[in-house]
Amino acid sequence: MDKRKNIKITLAVIYILIICIFLWFFFKYFSIQDFTSFELIKSNRDSLNEIKNKHILLSGIIFFLGTIIWVLLLGFGTPICLIGGFIFGKWLGTLIVLFGLTTGATLLYVLANYLLKDFIYEKFSSKFIFLIKKFKKNEFIYFVIYRAIGGIPFFIQNLLPTLFNIKIKNYFYGSLVGLAPQLFIVVSLGAGINKLIDDNEKMPTILQMTSNPDIYFPIIGLILIFIIAFISRKIFFKSE
């Protein structure tokens, strides 16, 4: 038993070290300017579009695998959604991002169940005991709702279900169904940003951005999602 526990601890430490190395590499070679310079974004966009158009299948596979790795490194979901929409458009982007995030989250869930389940249960079970009871009633339906309403960082949302002991099949398909609406909206926003950059030689003003239907429709959609999520949380996940 002690040997198995030591193996889990060793693997968990290695996993954390990998994440730390990734973060160090990311912040060492990328700066805020890389993501805020209009000229830099536009030139990189043209290069990405050229590569994508020449090798659409390979580009999609690489982005799909990159999304899985990003999730396993505890990355947030929103940047991937925006980048996916920016590169592949709202329809293909949604498809790639949705399956990438779902696959990555499922693998992370399996990993967390093996390495971190005892730790997560010890730290959070008392706070979410009412949710554990609800998930036992119908884990698939409640997990779809849990995914759809969000409200917590994506990597925590991926790890917390170890408390509920959800079947892997329900975790995968529940994520696929529950994440789809909000992902489509954020990916559409990324696609809208791409179109906005294509239509402007200089950095557009805030008014130009917010008056563009490719931008304000997804923003309105996000606001509606937040409102629905807030109401749903009060109805389905209130403590009894």
C-alpha cells in the first residue's frame, strides 16, 4: 500500500514539475506584446491562414493535439476557444476545440482519479457534500448542467468531478454536450476578431469593435449564458 502511495506521490510531483517547466517556458519566450500588438497579430494571422489553407487536415490535427496537451497542463479554456475560432472559423473551430477540450479534460479526469482523488476528496468533500448527493441521483444529467453553467476555472471544473466518481463515459459525453453552447459562442468571438482584423489596416477602436455584429452577437450570447448559468446554479445546485 505504501509503495503504491509513493508511486502516486512521485508521479504527482513529476506532473507538477512538467507544468512548472511549461509555465517557465511560456513566460520566457512570450510577452504581453505578442498578444496586444495589432501589427504582430495581423502578420501572424496571415502566416497562420496560409499554413492552414495549405494543410487544413494537418493543422486541425496539430491544434487538436495541442488543445489536449494544453488542458493536461491545466490551461484555461477561453484562450483556446478564441484561438480556435481565430484560426479555423466558428464552425470548424468549434468542432476541433470541443473535441480537443473534451478529450483533454477526460484524460485529466482519469489522471486526477489516480493521482489526486484522495487529496481532492479530503480538501473539498465537506464543501460539496450536497453536490455529491445530487450527482448520485442522475450523474449524466447533473454533469451536463455542471458543465453548461461553468462559473469556476476550467482546470478546477475538470478536477472537481473526482468527488462525484463519475463514469468516464458520462464524463466524456456530458462534457461534449454541456460545453458545446458556450464554446460555440467564444469560438465565434475569436472568428469575429479574425474578420475584424482582416477588414482593418489599423487597430480598430472600441466603438468599431463593439458595433460589429461578428463581435457583439457573441458578447450578447455570453451575457445570456452567464444569466442562464446564474439562474440554473440557484435552481439545480443549491444546498439542501
